[in-house]
Amino acid sequence: MAQEHVSTIASAGWFDQAMFGYYPYIALAVLAIGSVLRFDREPYTWRSGSSQLLRRKQLVTGSVLFHVGVLVIFGGHLVGLLTPIAVFDALGISHGAKQILAMVAGGVAGGFAIIGALILLHRRLFDPRIRATSSFGDTAILALLTVQLTLGLSTIPLSAQHLDGSEMVKFMSWAQGIFTFQPGSADYISGVHWVFKAHLIVGLTIFLVFPFTRLVHMLSAPVWYLGRRGWQLVRTRRDIKADKARAADVAARRVS
């Protein structure tokens, strides 16, 4: 079933070959190596840098919408692009049905995510206190994610023109070709609409800058807290009296 779509691909030009043949490997290599080096050399920067004490309600609303939407989108892209086409064919799932599911689920999740992203971006840009405590990278990566979500939602009307799933098969063949080091993978998407190409390029760029931003917290899960024994620091009155006595002694020595 997939071969009838793959046979219609054209040879990639120099730009398509650079962006979709070589750039994916550069972005993924920087993602992997950069993340390991940052975790090893700068472990104390491996965090999201929360600003929850400022505009907490707006943060919670935007963060929940954004994270729920992005997690659904990421999971959908991961399964949709990297699951072998033969698996869907064996399960009897047509490319058209998969295309419609991706449009509906992706549209809803993308709507949640972009609303959340805009709330978070507004919060960072228009609150003077938050803007003063935000780095350029914090704002830039959020703006880049907003652009990516906008491009993703813009592909839905274009996908509606190919309800047979032919375009989706091209992206699946490209992604699986990249991960299996197949030469000529860029040919699969050389003829698709420029919005799809822009969406892929921005997505790869997010992978490229990932190790240098607050996004690294996505790779961490504090699972060790689940099995850690609880403990509590208790300060007795005896300790307080001893501290006061020491403080009085230090003050007396300074006077003398």
C-alpha cells in the first residue's frame, strides 16, 4: 500500500538534501552529545528555573494547557512517524484513517498547547518582574515553540487536501529512513508544501538547541523521591538557648 505513494517521489535538490538529509543527523547528534555533556559538567543548571511565585494562577493555567497539549503531540508524532508502515497495514489501519485521526487529535492537542504557550509567553513578556528574571533563552525557546505550534496547526488544512494519507506516508518514510540511515531519505519530502518543510526545519532546530535551554528538564523524572525515606529537621529549645548564648558571647568579645 505504501509503495504506490513512495513511487511518486522526486529527487531532492541541494536545499532539501541539506535540510532533510544532513541537518537531522546534526540536530540529533547535538541533542544527544550536548545533553550528556551538560548533565555531566553543569548538573546544577539541569532545571526548568521556575518563576511560580509570580502570577501563579496564570502560570498554572498556561503550564497545564501547554504541557498536556505538547505531550499528546509528541507522543502522536513519535508513534505516527516511527511505527513501520507495515505494522499499520497488518493491523488494517488505512492511511486515510490515520490521517484523519492525526488531524483531529493533533488539532485539539495543538489548540491546547498554543493557548498555553501564548499565556506563558504573555506572562514572560508583559510582567516587568518576570521579564527581569527571565533569560534570553527562556523567552526565545518559548517563542520558538509557539512558532512551531502555529506551523503545525497550519498543516491541518493542507493535510485535509490529502485524506488518502499519501503525504503522511512520505513523512513516515522520511523519518524511518533517517533513523535507519537510508540514503536518499530527503527525496521522500522534496515535493511537499513549504509549510510542512518549515514545520520540520523548526522542529529539528528545537532538537538542536534543546541541550542549551530549560527544555532539558523534560529528560528528568524525580523517580528516586518515591522510594526515599522521609525525614524532618527538628530544632529543640535547648538548641535555641545555646545559639543565643553563643551569640551573646560573640557580642561580648567584640565589645571588649
